[in-house]
Amino acid sequence: MRQDELSPAPGSKKSRKRVGRGDSSGHGSYSGRGSKGQKARTGGKMPRGFEGGQLPLIKRLPQKRGFVNIFRTEYSVVNVGKLNMFEAGSEVTPERLVAAGVVKSLGHPIKILGDGEVSHPLVVKANKFSAVAKAKIEAAGGTVEEVESEAKTG
């Protein structure tokens, strides 16, 4: 078999519909757009959910619209199990968490969550602590200290 003998499978190639080439083509006069109206015109595309200027269903149903709290504080979360990488008795600050690669940046305030176990005492400084995380750190002999957020807002 040679390259010039190859051909596509029968029925896999289909010629495109050539509209507006006269009535005898079967796609003449209105070119498959029906007669008159917004969708027959040039640029007659409407966004999904458009109902002809009527208030769309999605806007008429308040429970379906959702709500976005623009004042929400986004936290970088760290589980207490990740704090085992620091040596016993050391001070864990947001800067040290970034240096260790646990948190990407100080762009968001840091919150310590309670997943995992901490095996040795640490002095942990962060912006927020969950109740479980605070209990686990203190149970291991460590201390927690909430620091003021230096993260950029907005």
C-alpha cells in the first residue's frame, strides 16, 4: 500500500452546505434561516437563556440565582499534620510556612485546621485557628498565638 492509494472511509467526508446559491440548490432564497425575524438577520445571535427581552427565568427565580459575599475572607489553610516538619519547640510563623513551601504566599491570611496529628510542642503563630487545631497543638504541649493579618485585601 502506498500513500497515494489511501482514501478516507466511505461516508466520513461530507461536503459543506453551500447556502445562498439559488433556489435549485435547495438552500436558496432564505438560505435555511426561515423568513424574517431576529434570527434571520445578520448578527442575529442571542445569548443562552435570552427570552426576547422578557425577564429571563433565571432572574425570575431568586433561589436559583445564588449569592456571592464580596466581603468574604479567603484563607490559605494548613492542617496541623503538616506542622510536624518543624523541629520541636520551634516557632512556626506565616513567613516560615511560606519558606517551607507549605503555603504559596502571604497573599491570604493563614488558618490552621485540625486534620492530622502534631507530635511535638510548637509555638504556632497564624491568623486563625479552628477549635480542633488549637486543642491538638495545646495537647502536644505547644502554644497558639493569633497574629494580625498582614495579607493584602482585594
